[in-house]
Amino acid sequence: MKTSLRCVAVVSVLLPVCCFPEAFTIEQVLSAPFPSGLTSAAHAPRVAWIFDNKGERNIWAADAPDFVPRQVTHYTGDEGQQIASVRLSPDGKTIVYARGTELNKEETSANPLSLAKLPKQQAWAVKLSGGEPRLLGDIGCRQEGCEDLQISPDSKTVVWPAKKHIWVASLDGKKKAEQLEELLGESDTPRWSPDGKRIAFRSNRKDHSFIAVVELATKKITYLAPSTNRDAGPQWSPDSKRVVFIRQPGAQFKRPLIPEFPRPWSLCIADAQTGEGRELFHSGTSMEDSLPLFAFESLKLTDNGRIIFASEKDGRNRLYSISADGGPAQLLTPGDFDVEEVTLSGDRKSVLYTSNQNDVDRRHIWRVSATGGDPQALTSGETIEWNPVETSDGKNVLCLGSTATSPAMPYRVTTSGRELIAKNLIPAKFPEAQLITPKQVMFKSEDGLEIHGQLFTPKNQKKRGPALIFTHGGPIRQMLLGWHYMQYYHNAYAMNQYLASKGYTVLSVNYRLGIMYGRAFREPPHSVWRGASEYQDVVAGAKFLQALENVDPHRIGLWGGSYGGTLTAMGLARNSDIFKAGVDFHGVHDWATFLPMWVTENVDEAPDVKEARDLAFKSSAVASAASWRSPVLFIHGDDDRNVPFQQTTDLVEKLRAQNVDLEELVFPDEIHDLLRRADWIRAYKASAQFFDRKLAASDERQ
């Protein structure tokens, strides 16, 4: 039976179906404001961050020593306008930020409210002393996360990439934004020299790229050691004389698609005035020597002559230190774990980093000197911390953090742990006492690989009930034993808590392709479009659930978003005998058509393009659509810039042709990561009601 979601929604209001009584609502479990983008001033003991409070996004700040939060901007309403790239001026007096989303292929920013006049992505500045935000200029970049505002060392000027070039404006708003250069290609990642006289940036020419330096007084452009390679990630030396950057080989045409090749790279340093450069470090030639996942985020130049960089040459993402004058690289973070975030300390002589050392499914903050020595744990225990910053005086470390039951909030790190600095901002109706602490579980996949998961078991359950598999997106992500540091997965964690409160046992599966279990786990053979080997981990998760005493093995469903939506569709297509219902948020369903977006090489010119497309199709849900029998709910925004809406329309038509029970919830003008809180609430409510109708009709709980 084919049913429209609109009809189902009407019926569910008039005739409530089953199910389990709510311990709390989805609105309540998503009621806490979500913090992100914590940043500190270079020369003032002040921090700032973004709070998304029920869809209202604003900037907050706090000062030493008490760090009492105060709201800086005052945008109202669930408008769906993102705030990103929050930067405090070095003197701590002004904040700059980007508001709005990147452009889509039609060169428009997202318009989730379907306004007659399209919103713009723009750069703004606001004084901490008060007053309204000042418009600096338009941004309109083309990639997610491309906002990159950078303030000059004297706190007077700001630069950012826009419309393929670098733009500059005065921070006081008295001078209109102007284009700084007119080079070929696309210019991005501008970085000020510490003396404020030059700006280094990348000039991307597609098959190759240069690091360029513009001298502001003369507008002279100097290319640093130009070559056929792709150079990126410029970082200045403290004396403003040299620039360090990462070099990768240039594009190679007509390269086979199916074989996987190492991605070699090197660390280079060049004289900013003459352009002459040399190599400091060069990777090996094995797959493990490939450019590490967090290479650009980890590259830091310290004030004691050392350069911090990441390498995965032994299979784990580790930090190394090397002299700016050359020499051997020194390992800083030995051990069986991965490093994720890296930031310089207040005195710029050590780094703060987050890792899963001694706690594989959480994050904690560590410090290590750039010259070596034993790393120092700053946080530990059954908590999760991320986004560390240190104030310029070196007296305070702050971070964002959570636990299994307390949502993400800003904290000050103390000698005995951490201290919440936004105590009154968690709503009274937030259901912390009713939440479940998920259990860490491990199980073997069919090929013997160990898989980690988080198991949410309903409270007070006495008989067998329905269960769900959750798969994250990315796929280079990791779900944790608590509230997540990314808002998309913070929301998903809330949804899993809500489903568990309604009687569903939920297993969140950290399938192969995810991060923090080593490079071999993240880049397994025959995965994604080359064979979808990761799908066996989803089946293994279902078998784990089937063996639990509290689970009805005949009432197992699955849900997920993005890559999790991909795996949801695969589960329903390949194993409707196991998975009796699924909710698919914006998944990729046909790798053959999606291949040009996933692979950086020119797909059509590859010598094995036909074989690659055949393999990609066989690795997709659409290849097994004929055996799809279980009901499904598709949820997708039609302005999705990550996964084309056509991926859902095509599969829907295929399933309609064979009378599969399907429902759909479409958000006109919404993007991949839904921008409006109201849309997340509606999507999650629809998902829960769908599972209630399809899986929970014969509730066995007493």
C-alpha cells in the first residue's frame, strides 16, 4: 500500500496508534542550546562562541576570571541562517562572523523559509562594548565550511575569500570591502603575517595550486616555490619571514578509478619575500603514508622554532614536531589512539589536542610541548570534551563538553576536572534525569573485524520489544558514549534517546569507514562504491540485537542520515528479511550516478570508467531494489548541496513501480543538514510515528 505522509499525519492526530508513553518529548530533549565555534582573543582573556537556541543562532562571550556568559548578538526566530567563522579581534574588542549559507550550483544561498527575497551569505562585525552588528560585505562561497574570516594583528582589518578572490574591509566599517587580487583560479585560506604587512593564501588552479603572498603596501604578488603540485594550508612563521605549507602531487588525468593509490605529500617552507622554498618532510609511498585526515587542521607553527604536523605513517593519527630549519621529525603522541583537534597554547609553545587515548569512544583534552615530553591529560573520566582554547595569559583553558545525559555546553577546565560556565542556560524542562547512559558494546563483523557501538536499552523493560540500528553519516565520523560535538549528531543522539524512551532498543553502529579506530579501519578495502564492505557491519549489528533477551528479533528496523541513509537503504534493499522498516534521511542510493561528486578525478576520462560504474552500481541500494519489501520513510530537502535530491526521487519511482510501502517527507528549499529546528522536530516526529506504526504495533512490554 502506498500512503502519502500527509494522510498518515492526519490519521495519527485523529487516531493515535499504539505505542509507548512518552517520558519526554522530542522538543524537550532538543531544548538545550547547542554551542560551537569556541574561540579566544590573542591578546585579551576573552572567549566567544555560537549558541543555537531552538533555531535562534547568536554569539556569546565571556571574560576571565569568572567567565560569566553574555549574549552579544540578538537575532530572533528560527530563520535557518547559520553563523560561522566567529573570530575575536586580537585586542578582544570586536567579533567578526559569517551569517548565511554557502552557494548552491544555482549561485544562491539557502532559503529554508522560502522567502520571496533570497538571503545572502555575508560578513559582519560587532563590538563587545555594544551596538548593532555592522555589515562588512558579501561572501557567497561555494563549499560547505568555506567561510574563513581572518582579522589583522592590529585588529583593524579583516579579509575573507569570496567570489573566487580575497576581499578586504576595515573592521570599523568605514572602508567598503574591496577585492584584493585578480589572479586566475580561485583564491582561498587567507592568512595574515604576524607583522600584518602581508597575506598568504592559496591560488587554486584545479589541477595544480600555488601558495601566493600579497604585500599590502605595494600589492606585489609572490608565488612560493611554484610547481605542478597542489600546495595548500599556508601558515606563517612567528617572525613573518617564512611560510609553511602542505604539498601534494598535481592532478593526473586518465588514471584508473578502481585501484586505490597512496596519496603522498610533503611539508614545505618558503621565504615570503623571495619565494624560494625547500622541503622539510616527505611522506613514504605506502597507503599509510598518505595525507592524514586532519593534516591541515593540525599544522601549527610555534614560538619555539618547532612545526607541529600530523602523520598516519604507522596507522594512527599522531602529532610530530620538526624544526623550522629542518632535521628529523620527533613523535609527540605515541600510543594506540588517534588525535583529532589541535590548537596552540596561549604562549604558542605547546599544543592542546583532543584524542581518544585510554577512552576509545570518548574525547578528552591533552597538552604536549612542541619540544617533546610526556603529554599531560587535562580532562578524563566519563565525560566528553572538544574545541579546547587557552586564554592569552595562559591561565585558563576552556572547552565545549558533554556527558551521556548532559548536553553540550561551554566549560572551564580546572585542576580537578571541569566547571560549567553556562549553568542557567539548560532549560528546566530538559529531561536529563530521564535519559539513558548508553552501554559500550563490541561485536564481530562477518569477516572478523571488531565493531564498536553504543547500546540504548529502554528503562523498566520486562518483555521483548522492537529495536533499531542507527548508522551515522560522513562516513568519517564516530558516535560517542554521550552527546556529540557536531550538531547533526547531537540531534541524532537526542533522537536515539527519545526512541529508547519510547521502548526501542537502539544500537548505534560505528561501522568501518569511521574515524578514531586507526587508518586501516577508516579506509578498508572493497568499501563504499568499490564493494560496500561496510554493510556487513550493519548486518552484524542486527545479529547482535537479535541475540539480546529484550529484543524481538522479528521487529528490527534501522535509520540514519547521509551515509547512514545510504546504509539504511542498503539494509532494506538487501535484507528486508532482517530489517522490517527504515527511515532514510538524504542517502546516496546509486553510486554510479554519484561517482563524479565522490571521486576527485575526471571520471569520464578514466580507462576503467565502465567497470567502475558497474561496480559502483552493484555496491548501491538500487542494485537490490527488486528484493526490497520493507516499508520506508524518505526524508530529504530539495536544496541539498551534499546529496542531490535526484538520489531520492529516482529510488522512490523504482520502489513505487513494485508497490513498496513508502512514505516521504520533503522539505522544499532545505539543505542537507536541515537549517531550521522546526524541520528537525518535524522530521524526528515523523520518524518516530513511522516506526510506531510499522514496528511497535504488538507491544510486548508490561
